[in-house]
Amino acid sequence: MIKLKIFVFVAIFVGGFQSAISQTDGSTSNLEYTMTNEENIILFGGFAIVVIGIFLFLARDSILRRKTSYDKEEFESKKDKTYEKYHSGWTDDYVDFTYTRHTEDDEEFRKAAKNSTLPDYYKILGIPQSSSQEEIKQRYRELAKKLHPDKSKGKKTDETMAEINKAYEILSKKERKEKYDKHLNVD
């Protein structure tokens, strides 16, 4: 790499020196500069070498097949092949609309529904399934004030409060509620 830098520097220096020498033809009154074909070739060659050198410098990792920091580490996206999908030159404009990514909630709800252990969070909060977000929030606050472990002592209240918190956590977010409703109605 150092040899390439030295070569590029020497080519530029020689091209500039050659141009300076060609200007001193003896007549100082003539300010018009004329270059011969050989000088044009030398100058163009020097610039071409510089451009190629810059390109090689910027593409050195790809040319030498060096591993980047992404290649050296284990990421979830490598296992899922999303890196290749989003960083491949062949699929720059491709979007896969048929693939739906399953979240942890989907997996949790699916397993619990399959085993018939999916709790009915609507019954835990004591509200109908058609309740709005505001009604869910209001009912959660009422139950939290009533059953908070600091107000009523006992191990049962801790478990009940944990169930209420989990129910509110699921039902308070629209996307999670929709996923839960989808798996709750599956028999």
C-alpha cells in the first residue's frame, strides 16, 4: 500500500514537473500554453492512476475480503438472514410482503392457547372484551388502589396484583391487545 502511495505521488510530481518544463520554451511574452500529445497522455495517465488509487483504497476491504465488525460478531439478524436480505445488491428494491415476523407475544399467546393455559385478562380486570383503552386504564387504576400490597397485607394480594399488572400490560397496548384477542378466541 505504501508503494502504491509513493507511485501515485511520483506520477503526479513527474506530470506537474513535465508541464512546468514544457512552458519554458524561451518566449516570455507568449502566455498561451500549448501541450503536446505526449504531455496530455502523461497528465491524463497521472490523473487516472490517482483515481484508480483512490478507488482501490476505498474498496480495500472488499478486495482483500477482510471481515468487518458485523462479520466477526454473532447477531440475531445473521441467523434470520435479514442482513443478506437488506444488504444484498440484488434486492435493493425488493420488499417481501408475504413474510410476517412473529414476536415474543405471538409465541407466548400461541403456546398458552394451545395448552389451554391462556388466562382471560378481561375476567381478571372484570371488564367486557369490547372495553376501550380508557375503560381498561380506569379499571386497572381502581383495582390497583384497592388491591395494592401496601394497603392490604398478604401473599394472595401480591399474586393478584401481579396478575392485574400483567393483564394491564397486555390490554393497554393496542397491538398486544389485538394479538391477545386473536389467540383468546381460538378454541
